[in-house]
Amino acid sequence: MNKGYLVGLLSGFIGGIVGAYALGHLEHTGILPQAAAATMPDVVSTSRLRLLDPTGKVRAELAMSPDGGAGLFFFDSKGRNRMVLGLYSPAESEYPFIVLNDTHNQAAGIFRLFGAQETPVVVLKNRGTDRSIYGLNPSSLEPFLVNFSVDGKRTALFGSF
């Protein structure tokens, strides 16, 4: 019985060594799936990427516009575009922006950079119409505030716009 036990122990030990060697060799040659997953590229290239909720509705989308601007769009459960983070097109100097949309898919608030010195500007809107604009003048860097009445008349509270 001691001989059988010793042979079994020795063959198990040798089998373990051979198995470990074979497993290491297979991982390095890319035969095992784990090795293939580890060597996959870190980059996925696409022009549009959608995030769906459990019901299959688009809730967010990362996409390029036809004019070359990039944007991250967020949609509510009814499919309305409620927020956009993005860059304007190269023709518009690729300034960054954030747009908050109302339930009618119209911009209600815009925060963006503008002008050669990339000055910040905040635009408040109602039903798609500018109502108040606050920012830094791109040429003087002085702050300004301009309001618009319901009939569209402009009143500058301070600064030049």
C-alpha cells in the first residue's frame, strides 16, 4: 500500500507541474479566451454610441454632428433631449458648451465660451427666445448683462454686449 500511495503522490505532483506548464504556455500563445481578452485593443471607434435604459429607450448618446462638433446628449424617459454637453463645430472655433432644454426641446439655458479670449457667456431663454445674457465681453473682458423684454426690446443693465 505504501508503494501505491507513493506512486499516486508522485504522479499527481508531476501531473500538476505538467499542467501548470501547459496552462502557462497556452495563455502566452493566445489559445485560451482569457489571454485573447487581455490582448484586445483598449479603443472602440464609432461615430455614435447610445446608452439604452432597460426598456430599450435611448437615454444618452455620444455623437458627432454633420458639421464636425462632438456632443453628449441626454434624453428623458419620454425621449426629449434635455441636456447637451459638447463642442461647437470647427467653423465655430470648437468652443465648449452646455445646453439645458425645456420639455419642448427648446434651449432654456446655455453656458458656453465665446470669442478669441474664450470668455464665458450664459444665455437664459424662454420658449427659444433670448431673455437675459450675462458674460464677459470678448474684446475688453469686462462683464455685461443684457435683458430682453417679452416684446424683444433690449436693455443693457451694465457693460457692453
